[in-house]
Amino acid sequence: MKTTRNTAAKTAVLEIFEKSKIALSHTEIQKQTGDLCDRVTIYRILDRLVNDDIIHKIVNLDGTVKYAKCHHHAQRVHIHNHAHFSCEKCLEITCLENVKPSYIIPHNYKVNDINFTLSGLCPNCLNSNI
């Protein structure tokens, strides 16, 4: 089994996810790491964290890939079958852990991944419109 080392860049990316309540794009993460590492290193770190089930990918309605920290990492095996909310005004994406989407598919299909994204206005943007 291959062990991974905790580099300064990986530690910095993990800290960014610890502090963030929203999903982040590669560009947003790169801005927060500054000159610590290059964009390719960040992609490698994100891929490793996804494979290790520490973070998960979310594809926004416009096709942008964002990443969010898994909040149920203590479980041995988990799937990311929760919904995500994409705000049409501030463009932030948040995980909705208590919203469990459901679906019915024909018996001859096998689901490997689920991506449920709801769009509208988040509480902050909705309150700013009042």
C-alpha cells in the first residue's frame, strides 16, 4: 500500500477546506495558496483528496468543477448522495447534507455517480433582496 506524505502544499489545501463552508474551484484554491505551489500540484492534491474520500467533486450547472470537504469521513464507505445548492447570484455552491435526493431508474442501468444540484438564491442573497 502506497503511503502519501503530507507536504506543505497538501496541508495548506486541507486547511483551506477546513475553513470553507462552500465548495471551491481550483482557481479559488490556487488564489488562497498564493505562491506555495503551482496549478498542476494543486490538481494532483485535489485528485488525491478525492480518491481518499476527503473531498468530493461537484459539477456546477455551468460545468465548473468545484470541490467540497466530506463531512462524514468517519464512516468507512460513503457515497455523496446529497444535494448541492448553486446560488444564481453569488455563484457559491453549498452541500445540503439533510436533503436526500431520490430517483428511479430502469433495472438495466447501473448508477456509479450522482450529481443533484438545485439552483436559486442562497439565504444571504435572498435576504439582501428584501
